[in-house]
Amino acid sequence: MTDEALALLRDLVRRDTTSGDSAAQAAAQELAVSYATATAGVRVLRRSSTGRPWVLVGTGSGDGVLFVCHIDTVPVGSPALWDRDPFSADVDEEFLHGRGSVDMKGGLVAALAALRNAAEAGADAQVLITSDEEIGCRGAIEASASLDLSPRIVAVPEATRNRVSLGHRGATWLRLTARGKAAHGSTPQLGRNAIRLLADRALGALDSLPLAADDYLGEETVNVGTFEGGTATNIVPASAVLTLDVRTVDGGAQAIAWASSLDPAITSEVDLDLPAVRTAHLPEPLSGQVTAPAATYFTDASALAGSVTGAPIVIWGPGDPRQMHAANEKLELESFEQALCNYFELVLSVAR
């Protein structure tokens, strides 16, 4: 493990880059870029500092390995649940502690270290650093509209214990809004209760939502994310909003159609519709690596799949996936060190 890579990782973990804070994410991206471009031959290829910031750094012509990494993290949550300062970046004999150490600043730094090594070896590699992945791959969606990429392989360094996953389900986020009629709580018969309407016609109909399955990606699922409505106990609510998180293997069309047909008084909007990612076979440059099941989470790969000219996509990174979004998040130093070696070997293998 290089001291410089570990120092960068600690610096990044000390920064609060919670999704939605574009300025903090852009500043952290600049720190990562400064580390990458300190090596001759690594240069900034494309960037956007407006909207949701992203930056592409790399060497060569762009036909090698593309690492896709996000800089944002989920919120800390209650500090009382943490044994240490969530942004301490403390290091002990086994772990580096802190929010984002696993998801996914450890993977990002390992990719940047591989990029620097690639430049020194005359190999081709790129690293795309995005923002706001945790709230729907928003930075990657903006980047995909501006980038025309042609890598031989795409690696997403999310936590897989350094095993190679060949894909993940997509995500369709639906917002259902019920329109009712307000009335006094003592005369509910004079109104129409929007909360009951959503509960009866939407929640009560969840079992009729068609869910498919895939032999590798698994079964589609639906989660009730939020349910909001009403202004006071003694008023019949005139509106209510329900959000659903549908994880898909065959696109979101069926879920969208189901939501649109529930009731004339319920309107549906699509907040997010990301496709599943599936690579049919383990790419040859990774033939010696241990494989993993499909990732349970989605990644920026969903937003970028159409911009990488059919290149195989793998999810492959350091850390235990159970640490993602958890209190007391921590990254095994041994896992980080293994990723440093893995990524450089991949870059060299693709360059041969």
C-alpha cells in the first residue's frame, strides 16, 4: 500500500460530501484530480462544474479500462450510533474508519492509483468521478449526455470484497399523488380522504404489480419508500403522496403502466428509471478473479451503459458491502491494498 494513496483516502473521508452538496463534492473531486495529475501523462479529459459536477481524468486514447466512481456519500444519520467521529478517518491495524470509506472513496482512490501507475507504464486508463450517485446517479446521468466513451472494459469499484460481480438490477422510482376533497374531520362523508385512497388503491394493489425475475440478477422487488399526507387530525386530507422503489430486471415499463392505471384520482410520475446492468460472461482480462453474485444495489453503470459502446461492465471493489450506508462504516486495509494491486493488473492486462 502506498502511503500517498492512503493519505488521499484519509483526506477524502475527512470531507463531508453528502449527496446534494455540489460545492463539497466538487472540492473533493479537485483533491482527487490533483493527486491523479501529479503523475506525468495523466490529464483532465473532460469536466463539468455546473449542475452536478463530474470530471474525467485519464491517459492515452480511451480504449483501455474505464473506472466509474462517485464522490458523494449518504448522510451520517444519528451521530449517537457512531463509536467514532464519522469523518475521523482514523486508522488502526485493520481498518480505516469513517463515512464513505467503503462507499466508495476506497475504490475511487484505488482506481486513481492504478491510473497513475498506468501512466508510468505507458498504458491506457480513465477514471470518471461523478456526484450525487446516492440519490439516483444524477451526476452520471449528466455526464452520459456529454461523453462518448470507447473503453474495452468498465469497472465500477463499489464494495464486493474484491470479487467480480457481473451486474445489478435497475431502479424505477415512482411518485403517486392522490387528489381528494377536504372536509371537516367531524363530517368525513362530505370529503374524499386522499390518504385512504392511496392506501386502498395503491398499497392495497401492490400484490398486483407485475414483478419479473432473472436467473442471475434475481427477483424484482418493490419497497414503499415514503407516505405523506394530511395537514391536521381534524381535516379530511385533500392530497397524499406515496413513493415506490421498484428494483427491476427487465426495465420499468410494467411498473410505470401499473401505476398509471390505478385510479383516475391518482397521478403517477417517474422520478427515476435506470436499467439493469448485466454482463453475460466474465471478461477475459478478469479470468483469474473470483466471481460474486449480482450486486443488490444499483450503480452509475446504469446511467452510463449507453455511452460505453457495448463494453463489458463489472462491479468490483474493496470493502464489505454490509458496511455500505451503515453506522461505524469501516474499510479493511487489506482489502484496499488488494484493490490497488487488482486494478493495476487489470490495466496492464487490457493494455497487452
